Amino acid sequence: MENSNVTGKVIGAIIVGTLIGATLGILFAPNKGSKTRKKIATGAKDLSNKMKDEANILISKAEELENLAESKLHNLSNKVKEKVESYKFGGPKHETNNL
């Protein structure tokens, strides 16, 4: 849960930083308006592509974690079933030491 909060904060900081940078760039731009608009459009497209890539990475990681959790849950379920079965048929098995 904490990782998603940190990730959300990082993404938010990136977006805010990008917006501030774009605003400052427009205010202090030495180029003509048409050239500046073209740069903004290119920058927005690049940012959009980066965000899509990051989203795909996050989705992939989430799927990996989901698969890992399912595997762990399945293994735990099998162990519990084995324990229950061992108790049904005479209790837990103890090894005896022959001295």
C-alpha cells in the first residue's frame, strides 16, 4: 500500500513539475508563437508517451505481484489441506528416535 502512495506522489510531482516548466517556458520563450506552440505540442506528446510507458510498467509489475500472491495463496492452501488431512487420519505424524 505504501508503494502505491509513493508512486502516486512521484507521478504527481512529475506532472506538477512539467506544468510549471511549461508555464515558465512559455513566459520566457525567445521564439515566435508558432514555434513555441510546436515545441509545446511536441513536449506534450513526449510526456504522454512517457506516461503511457510508465503506466504499462506499473501494470506489468501489478500483474507480477498478483501472480505471486495467487501462487503463495495456492501453496498455503495446499499446506493447510495437508495438515487437516493428517489430523483426520490419526493426528500429526511424529518421528520416533530409536536410541
